[in-house]
Amino acid sequence: MKQATRAGILACSACLLQLACRDSGGGNGETPGTSNVELVGERAGQMVWRPVPGASSYWMEILDSTGSSTWTLNTKDTVGQLPSSYQSAPGNTWWVRAFDDSRQIASSTKDRMY
């Protein structure tokens, strides 16, 4: 294979890798190039966030202090009603992702629970 062809293949591979990393959100709970979901906080057993323009649904997740998921919710609302049996523990965090009809359009950062 000629040197120029190898260089071209490497350049294409690097571009595809960059696109894949950008589209995956980088693994930090945020999606680059999109608006962020603004978390409001807890109100009477409900987790509340602000609406995102264009969002048709939201996915909320609560994580324990080790980062393991303890509770999730899919909703069209901007309120996540916690079950009456739910017990928060020190170090728990929560976050929300917003979706349009086909893909994720925004996410929050992870925030400590009350």
C-alpha cells in the first residue's frame, strides 16, 4: 500500500473516531453541542427540572454513592415523583436527559440530592 493511501486511511479513521466520541457525549453525563437540562431540586418528594425546548420526553436517574443506578424514570413531564418507599442516602446524586422524538438533545450534570 502506498504511503499516501495509508495517510488517507489514518486521517479518515481519526475523523470517524472524533465524531463517535462527540456523539456519545464523552461519558460524563453531558452531550456536547446541546443545551443543558437545569435541575431545580427536590420539592415534596418530587425531583424537578426546567423544560428543554424541543424535548418530548425526559429520563431521570438516581445514583448511589458508588455511582450505581438505584432508580430511573421515563416521563413527558418535568417532575419525577419519587415512590413513597424511596429512601435517599448520603452521597446520592441525580441527573436528567432530554430527548426529542429520535435522540438525546440535552442533559444535566449530576447533582447531589437533598
